[in-house]
Amino acid sequence: MPFILTENRIAYVQEGQLLAEATFPEFTPGVVNIDHTFVDEALRGQGVAAQMMERIARSLRETGRKAIPTCSYAKKWFGQHPEYADVLR
């Protein structure tokens, strides 16, 4: 799935329509707050949110940043993926 990853947001847009996104604004220098996850009903149940979380976690690791997940989905995902515990603050 071709996600658009920017410094503090990942999104999936098709034909100009936002179908999925997760936001992670800076909380403090070097720390982001994963505060929002959205997946359109048409894509739910297909692992799109999980793909976005993994891309975020890899990006944070690559850039040396840490995360505080406050979104309920992000909390659940990180709880199920201890291999990314190093990116949590």
C-alpha cells in the first residue's frame, strides 16, 4: 500500500480521498505523541492500521525519535509488538 509518510503523519490517499491516516506530532524534542489513527470503513479489517504503525515505528527508529502512544489503537499495537519497545519513551 503506497503510504505518504511525512515527519509527523502517515496517510493513504486514493483518488484525492483520505482513506487512512495516523498522526504523531512532536511532544517534546525527539519525542512524538501518536495521538490519532483513522481507517476508512472500506479498508477496515485489512491490517491497514497495523501497517501504518509499523511504518511509524521504523521511521522513529531510523530517525532516533521516541514515541508516547496515546491513541488507543497505537497503545494496543505497541503492546502486541515488543520488538518495537525501543522506540517507546
